[in-house]
Amino acid sequence: MLRATISRTPRQWICKSPKAALSTTAKGFYPHLKHDQDAAEQKEQNLFNDNKKKLDNLEHGKNPDFKQPGMEDLKKKGDDARIEQNRPDDGVY
């Protein structure tokens, strides 16, 4: 995970100018993980890691087999869900 941090160049440290521009830098940041996880926490952490890998692959991966569903398919799925959940179409979106 990257976190934006404010940093100064070495020249800005030497000059000590208050007008020196600051730059934002992406700095590697690793979230804290417990080292002594019990079995349930480890299982949940592994599930989270697997889901994160799948999400990254869907967002950034090049998968030629994936096709975006068409408008008719999405509309049919929405109508089926509305009927299945017994909700009227209120027209507010």
C-alpha cells in the first residue's frame, strides 16, 4: 500500500527556506499484522489476502475471457431481483 508523504529535497534542508516548495512522495507503507494470530484469525487473514488478489486481478489484470455484461442482461437481472425481493419499482435511483 502506498501512502502520500510530504518530503523535502536535500537542497531544501540546506537552505532552510520557509518558501521552499514541498513535494509529495509515495512512500511504501505496510499495515501492521499480528505475529501471533490464532487459527481463526489466520484463516480470516488468508481469506482477506485471497480476495485482495482476486480484486487486484479483476481491476488491473488483462483477462481476455472476461466480458462486460450488456445493458439488457443487467436490466433483466435487476428486474428479476426486484420481483424476487417483492419490491415495487419506485423510480428513484
